[in-house]
Amino acid sequence: MNGPAEPDHLHGQALVATTDPATLGATLARDLAGGWQASAGSVRIGGATIDFHAWPDGLRLDAYAGSLEQLGAAEEAINGVLERVDVRAIAWRTRPSTLPGAPPLEPPVYNFPFDEDHDD
């Protein structure tokens, strides 16, 4: 995806545990008419964008959509490809902070412990 998602977009995530995430990512891109290069790819399904990245422990999926219906359709399309290549069902999680009516996220607070010889 180019740039950050719009503030009102929903964000769903999943991790597909696999020992060959690059091949699985390339398969998703090919079967869903998306793009794949090196270790990352992206595909558009209806009003949703799904980004995927090869990680050492599997293929990370990030879906962005403007509605729950679009998000659900994107997740179903991904799940359909995964079933065809005999990957077990995966659990999608919608990030609560992106649901309609959710309060805005507070900026992170970093409390790093420093030793006495730290100069800041």
C-alpha cells in the first residue's frame, strides 16, 4: 500500500504460519491479480487493500478497508486462496482502534530505563 491508511479505515491482521512465506505471498499475488516483489506484496479486492510481508515465522497479512463488509470480503478472498493451496484456516483480527467510533490512539509513552552514565 502506498502511504498510511486513511484515519477512518479499518485494519485487519493475520499471520499465516509457514516455512515458505515468500512462495505463499507470490501465490496470493498471482491468484488475486496483485503484485509481489522480493518479500512483500499487495492486492486490491473491491474497496480493500491487503499488504503481505514474508517474515521468518510466516506471512503477515494487513488488510485495510473503509467498511466491515469490504474488510470481510477481502479476508474471504484471501482465505479462499489459502484453502486452495491447502493452508489451514487462519484467524483474522480487526484492530479495535480502527473500529467505527473508537477513541483516537494516545501517542506512545516511552519509559526507557537509563543507567547513571547516560548523558541525556
